[in-house]
Amino acid sequence: MKIKILKFLFLTLFFFNLSYSQNKKIDINGVWADINSGVENAVVIISEQNGKVIFSHYLEWKGQKFVESGVGKRTGNTIEYKVDVTLPIEGWATQGTHTLTLSEDGNTLEGTYKDNKKREGPIAFKRVR
């Protein structure tokens, strides 16, 4: 009887801990660096509240300034938001969607962008603060 109770307690604690660790949400609020090739002075600010994500992005490319911002949502470790460009670079897209996955350690966001010029490709950010 004692062995059955001990097994029950062990399994209960094991599954509780497993469930807790899977549901632990990593905070994404803060400053992130744009680590995509060719960009300079690039910074991202992410604000999340109750699953709603607000994204602001500034970068310079070959001396030209670029600003975009957007709103989206977070589901688990996947973040998706639509962006509008408010300070464009000539020939670049003016709208798009980013779909990013947060790394297990919470320090990298990597994924893809799709823009209104029918282009898509990789995009990545690294936590600064």
C-alpha cells in the first residue's frame, strides 16, 4: 500500500513539474538587436501585454533610414504580427508579416518575413535588454 501511495505521489509531482515547465512563459518585453546581414544601427523594441505584441523597428541600410511598426499576437513561443513601414527605403516593401519563434533560452527570435512585394525570407533578432 505504501509503495502505491509513493508511486502515486511521485507521478503526480513529475507531471505537475512537467506541466509547469511547459507553461512557463518567457518575457519578451524589451530591446532586441536586428542581427540580419547588411543592416546597421538596427534596434527593435517589443512590448507584450496579455498576448498582444507591439513591435517597433529601426534600421539603417547603406545610409538610408527605415522604420516599421506593427501589432500582432503571441501563441506560446510563436509571435506573429503585421507591420506597416512609416519611413521607407525606396524599392523596399511598405507592409508585411513577421512570424517568429522564441528560442528555448529566450534570447533569440527567428523566423520569416513576407512582404507586400511578394517576397519572403529569414529574419532574426537577439535580446539586448
